Amino acid sequence: MGLLLAAAPVVAQTFPIDYRRAAQAQDTAKQRRVLAAWQLKEPNNPDRYVAQFNYLLRKSYRVVVSTAPAAGRGVALQKQDGSAAGSLSEGYDPRLLEAARNTLREGIRLAPDRLDMRFGLAKAYEMTHEPGPEVQVLREALAARKASGQPWRWQEGKPLPRPEAVFLPENLEEYMLPYWQADTPEDAEVARQLAELVSEYYPESSLGPFNLGMYHSLHGQEDKAYALYQRANTSKPNDWQTLANLTRLAINLNHKTEAQQYLAALQKLPAGRPAAAQLGKEVRQMK
């Protein structure tokens, strides 16, 4: 199971290295000893909270075997004769999972500029399919950044790996992906909320209007979607997916001249040529 956050670099003590080695060896007893000693020596080190979170998250993980039919993301089990035998699913011990989340909340209170902890807390809700708290964590993070004016820090207290105006929208889009992939009206609403956060806090990014354009396209609101994709194209010209969507909508809305223009731009992009080949047939049939 992949975890969310990394431990700290070498400092005066070797707690981060000791913990990481114990975790890699799956030595839970040593992990507990390291964490206990770390808490005594460096109780306010944000990376101790990260390590404690990871420990509790690992400990909370469960594989649940049930005689009940598979539900949600569970896997159905069958007997040798093909008849149903139950299901296999992933889960988390509620008490330990809440302890892990509370650990990150404490860490965030100590170091509110640590974006890795805020993202980790949001992911801990995504993992259990709780979109309401997940979106709230991300919304609070963005509001706190705006109010404080302080730059984000990342794992180990380092600067963000890339400029905030790029890194944040791209990561917020990653949080949208499971909801787009779920392909239900309820999940699309969650993706919409996340896309609106991108548009609100990073209006120069193409990813807010692009994802909102997807939402309105799915709901048959093609005029709204078209305007949003045009905004995305202004922010990031020559993105083949944006151009393909604009061409498709221009065809549907009978904007022939614009369809021809978007198609011509799409044809110039190697990644967009397969889509352009199909769309080109429809553009040529427009009157």
C-alpha cells in the first residue's frame, strides 16, 4: 500500500532515518520505539507527526473477507464450480484511522504552512470515499494560504517542487481524477467543487476552466462548456485535449468557422492528429 508522506532528512538526531528503516523492514516494534523517543526529544518536529501518521495509517489497514456479495470497489470471490463465495475488500480500522487523521490535524496546527500534511489529510478521506471532508480540507488549506500570505512548504519543510501556480492546480486535478473515473452524477459534483477551487484560487491556470468545461459537457450545457474551454485555451494554447473538445463543441453548436480553426490547430499537434482525423470528417460535412 502506497503511503502519502515522506519522513524528514537527517538532523541532529537520527530519528527520521531510524524510522524509515524500521518501516521498510516492517518492524513495527522498532517503529514504536523510534516514535516514542522522537516524541520525547523533538515533540514539535512536524516530520514526527508525518511519521506517526504513516505508522497509524499502516496499522489501520485491513483486508476484509466477507461472505456477502461484493459492493463498491470490492472483489467477488467464486467457488470452483463458479458459484458465489463472498467478497474481498480493503478497509481501515475506524479508531486507528481517526487517530492517524488527528495526528495530521495536530501537525497542521503546529505547522499550518506544511502542504504535504494538508494533502495527506485530504487523501486519508479520499481513501475511505468521504468526499465532503476531503474537499473541506483542501478548501481550508487554500483559504489559510490566502489569509496568511506565507509560502507553502513541502515534505521535510522544503519549498514546493515547482512554482505554486503550477503545482497546486495540477495536484488538485489529481484529486478530481477518481471522481471523474467513477462516472456518476454524485462524483461529478465533487469534481466540480474541486475545479471551482482551482478557478477561484488559481484563475490563471487552464485546469479550472478545463475541468468545469468537462462538467458542463456531461450535463449537456454545451454553451457553458464551450466558453470554459475557450478560457482554458487562452490560458494554455495548443493543448490537444482542449482543442479537441473545442472542435467537438463547435461542431455541435454549428460554429463552422471556429470548428475549422480549432481543427487546423489540432492537426498541427502530433498527439492530437488521431482525434483530428475523426473530427475532420464531421467538420467537412458542416454546412
